[in-house]
Amino acid sequence: MTLTLVDGQTQLPDYPVNSVKLSVANDSKITSVNLYSQHAEVSRSFQLKLASGQNNVAISDFSDCVDEESIRVGGQGDATIHDVTTSWNNAVQPLGFAQVQNSFEWQDLQRKRQAVDTRLNRYRATLASLETCYLKSVTADKVHGAELIATMDSYNEAAEKYENMVEGAVAEQAAINAEITKMRAEANAGAGQTGTVRRRGNLDFNATLSIFAPAKGEIELNLTYAVSSASWTPLYDVRVKTETKEAPVEIVYKAAIQQNTGEAWDNVPIALQTAKPTFGIALPKLQPWNISILPPVVVGVVHRGAEVSPSYARRSPSYSPGRRRERRSRSKSPRYQAYYPTSPRYSPTSPPPLRVQETEASQNGVHASFKVPGLVTVPSDAAQHNVTIANLTPEAKLAWLVVPSVDTKVHLTTSVKNTSEYTLLAGTTKVYVDGSFIAKTTIPLVSPQETFVCPLGLDPSIRVTYHPRIKKGTQSGLITKTTSTTFSQRITVHNTKPVSIEGLQVIDRIPISQDSQIKVNLTSPPLRPDTLVPLKVMEGVVALWHAENEVEGLGLDVNGNAGNDGHLAWTCKVASLKKVELSLAWEVSAPSQVALVGL
């Protein structure tokens, strides 16, 4: 190598600039895809040969969904990346395609796709809010056992409605995208061109890299970028075997992947992410919180015959023109008017009340990552492609619930403890009981080692009969007569399963007196007031007051006030093909001359 001197300084010789052109679609392979809720991060690998010295590497054929600010470049080899620039350049378009873009049909399809995308996002947001806002508000201290069935039925009906709307919007979206792809293919074919890479209008996105290599050789170039029009949502299959005592519940954890980026994801490793980009990361500033004493407002002197000053009229809450003459006649001496406002709004000098921003909890704070086993192929068709994340066998306990005075249908639920290392995100769930599809529901956000209750629909193999109530009245007393009325209610539970069941909870109630003259006495089962001690009624059956803050529909919380709401429950074990007879009886006593309301 020969060095030259310029003005007494050593000057390196000029290296020739080597130009390399690469296509994202043709010259690279996808090494990984990190898929988020609304976008994807794609990593690609290029193998290229560099000349000794300066190399300008131009990369083209990006998807039109690329985020130009997300480009990251790295690699392995003996070379140095000096600069990375990105730009949108004029792309050579087939004449036929340019005409298609200006056609009414193309623009109408674009408007329809934008409209269906908006509706799909709204439906998904509504479905998610059912979980975060509605279902989370259904807590044990707010919902009584008798209201649980109606509440869950209402939730399931709304969830199923919006799930169907999401499915319809996805199908409509796929149909529109198919029409767009067809029009593009016909235009490209007419111009003698092929390819699947989409263009953003008449622009083509390019990335140019300036790489210096000290010697000729081959390097590996890694390119990472973000694209929109890609998403994933969690799905579950809950499979229940009611005839199995051990491990009766299996959860199939799935992911519904959609992408319409224009790229083909063929046999690529995919990792599902729950984190979201963070915006506005400036540190919060805390303002001073000042308090003071509000002084009385002295308005001034009011003389007889004098008009009330406008300031008094504005400040005094008791002033009105119609009462001005009355004030004059009552007082002949000067007096000072003063008042103490009961609210800051009466004084223009008082500061407004301090607004305190309350913390709002959100499940979006959970960050989890799931690696999909194996390699996955997801075409760019906006259709939903389901992949399995894991098959889980959690700790689970089956339970049955019936409120026969409201509905004799028996509801099957399960209490599930997440014993896996996976965080279960809120998502739509299909429930299969003994191999048959039963219902759609949702699983809430569940961290490892947390427990949740999953409704499993109705169990027709357990039949409950709520017999007609029997009423008998008697009268006693010589001077003050008292009328006593006894009520008896019989409930029959029939287990038609080939196996016995445990944990069947039958909930009923007795009336509650709202007047000291009315006495209500429970006679069967003879539960003591204000106690949560279980009472054995017969073999396999115990009775207990049903507290308002029942734990997850499967037991009673001793923190509740027993019997205050008149609800009681039997917890039953019923053998296969056997019946259990439950008896409820109570007595209502009141003076004969009063009329009772509510019986």
C-alpha cells in the first residue's frame, strides 16, 4: 500500500466503493418473529460478500407495513457498519396497477377494509372490556348465590354475541383482502410482473448501509424491523371429564395469530409477547398541596333605605330582589353583613378543590413471553391461524350449583389452580365436558399459583325437582291473638351419572322479618342463628347458612354474617343413580290483627 503526502500530512489512498443490492423477500430468511398484540418484530439474516474497503448495501422490497423508525442492523464478520439510512423512493409500478389504484373498485375496497378494521378493533375492545370491567366487578361480596346464575348467563350471552361479531368481521376482512390481492395479481400479470411484496402507494421503502471491510470476505447481516397488521390473541380449550376423580380438567393454551403484512412467514420460530410499547416516559412531578383557613367575607354596611350593593347581591346566597323591602323594615340601624360559605363555589377568592387522581389497575401491566413449539407457517391472508402453546393439567375441583327456587337447572363449575409456569391471559374459552362442546366463556388473567373459577355450563345428568310448598296456619292466645303459619318445602336431587358426585350445592332461602312484631323461625334444618357451624343433615349432606361473601361459589366464608339474608345451602354427596331428599321448613308468627306483606 502506498501512502501520499498532502500539505505535509499523510493521506490514505481512496478505496473503490462496492455496491451490493439485496431484496428482503428474495435474499434473506426469517430467523425469528416476536409477535405482539398489534404488531410484529421480524428478524432476518442475509449472507453477502463484501469487497475490501467501502461497501454500500442497498436493501429493498420491504413490506409496506414496515415502521421505518424501527430498523436495527447487526451481524457477524470482519466488517464495520458506519451508517444506516432509510428512505421512501419512487417505485416502478406496472401501468395496469396504477390504473387499478385510481379505479373506483380499488378505492371502494380500501374504504371497506378501513371500516371493517375499525369495527373489528371496536368489537375486540368491547369483548376485552367485558372481562376487565364487567366480569371483574362480579365479586362474591356483591353477588348473592341466587343472582349468580342470571349474572353469568347475561355475561355469556354478551360475550357470545361479540365473539360472533368478531368472527364475522374477520371473515369479511379476509374476503376484502382476497379481492385486493386478486386485483393486484391481475394488474401485475397484465404488466408481466409477479411478486407478493406490497407497495405503499407509489413509494418503495429502502435501507442503505455503509459498511467498511478491511479485507474481502463473506459476512452475515442481521436486520430487524417492526411491521403492523400482525396480532395475536389467547384462546383456550377447557376439557373436563366428570367421571375422573384425579386431574379432571385439561387446559389447551392456544394463540390465534393473524397477519396481513404482505410477507410470507414460512417455517419460522415465533415468540408471543404481551408487553406493549411505552410512551411518555418523563418522570412525574409532584405539585405542592396547600391548605388554609377560609376567612369570613365582610360585605359592608347596609343603611335603611339604601340599595344593596351589587357585590352583596353576587356574594350572598340568601339575597333576592323580592326580599329587599323586608330587610329595610326590620332594621333601622346600620349593620354588617357577613356570611361563611358552605362551599368554595360561593367565594370567588377561594381556590378550587384539589383533584386527586386515583390509581387505575390494568391487567396490561403483565409482561409475559411464550415461545411457540417448533416452526410455524403463517401466510399473509388476515385469517386466524391457531397454534398450541402448551397443554396444561392444573389442580381442579368440580362443583355443582343450583338455586331451585329460581331455576332447577344445575350449573357445573370448576375451581382451577394454575400450577404451571405460564401466565394465563384473559381470553375466549371453549368448554368441552365429557367430549361434548358445552359453551363459550372466558378465562380471566391468572398468574402462576393463582386460582380462578370457570363456569362449565349446565349438567343435565343431575335433575332437581322443586316440589310445591305446603302451608299450614294456626292461631293461639286469649287476649292478644297470634297467628302462626308453618311452611315446608321439599327438594329432590337425582344423580343419573354412572359415578357419584361431590360438592353439589343447593341454595334456598327463608323470609326475613322487617318488623319486630313478625318472628321467623327456621325449623328444618335446625341451624342456629349467627353461626357458620355446619350441621350434618344425613349421610353425605351438610347444611349451612349461606353467607353473602361466599368464596368462589364453592364454600362459605366465616367472615360473613350468617343468616342475615335468610340464605342457606346444602352441600351434598350423591351416589350414582341415587336420589337425595332435602327438607326446608320455617314458621312465621305475627299478631292476628296485622296483615303480612311478602308471603
